[in-house]
Amino acid sequence: MNLRPFVLTLLAASLLSAAPLAITEPPDHPGSAGPTFVADLGLNTISGFVNGSPTGSDYEDNFSVFIPANLVVTSASVSILNFFNQGGAAGLGCFTGAGCFGTGGFFGLSLPAPGSTTSYTATSPWAGDQQGGVNLGAFDFTLNLQVAQGTTPVPEPATFLLVLPALAGLAALRRRRS
């Protein structure tokens, strides 16, 4: 049996990388228990739209992003566009890490750690009015995560000093036996 084609296929598959995320609603990221996406090398983007209030269908988006242990996030930001709050009467819109806001903007985020999962929630601006109704709001969001290859830790010099005598002893023992 010739294993060469099988080994070459495995080698090629291990060298290929998945594409960076490029997710745009739909599918909707529900208000709770949303999907988890796995980030990859390059610019990962997740875009969506929230609109309404807790009695509506899409007032909140919830999703998570997993950063593999061998990758590192070098920058993270969210862009808020098309902010609308029904004539200024609605409440504040919110996005995890960016805070809550009353106008559109661009916000810096803390960097997720390698090997971790970070959850994000976008909440539409809304507020009750004096007549018992609801003032609605909306905005578009785009989460951007720039991901690079992580560095492989290099052993400290003290570790080499501990291993060196053991290697020297093994070499001497081998010479003695031959």
C-alpha cells in the first residue's frame, strides 16, 4: 500500500489556514446564546444591525469569538454607524467593550487573550415614553479583530543550564558503552 498520496494530502491540509471571519447578518445573532465564531489570521469582521426594544424581534445581538491559543489579537475595534434614536427620545445604544452611547462613533476595545472566548452584545437604543409607548432606536455595528500568528515561547537560559548537564551525562554514558 502506497501511503505517499495520503501523507502528502495530510501535509497540504495542515499547511492550509481557514479564512478570516467575514460574518454579516443574516443569520441573526439572537439576543441570548448566540453563535461562537473562531477567529483566524488576518482581519476578522462581524457586522450586524439592531433595531427596536425588548418587545421587538432584533433589539439585541449576542455572539462570541474564540481566539485559538497560537494566535494573538493585535487590534480590536467596533464601528457604530447609522445611529438612530427616534427623534432623540430613545435611550442609549450599547456594545460590549465600547460602552453605551447616544451618537454613532468608533470605539477601541480591549484585546481578547489567546486561547480565550469573548462574548459581545449589541443593544439597540430604546426607552419608554410618558404615554406608555416605546421610543425605538437602531444602529449598524462592525466588530474588527486583527489577528496575527502568536510567538512560540523561547526557554529561559536557566532552563538550558539545567538540561545541559543531563545531556552531557547521557553523551558520556553512551561513549562508555561503545
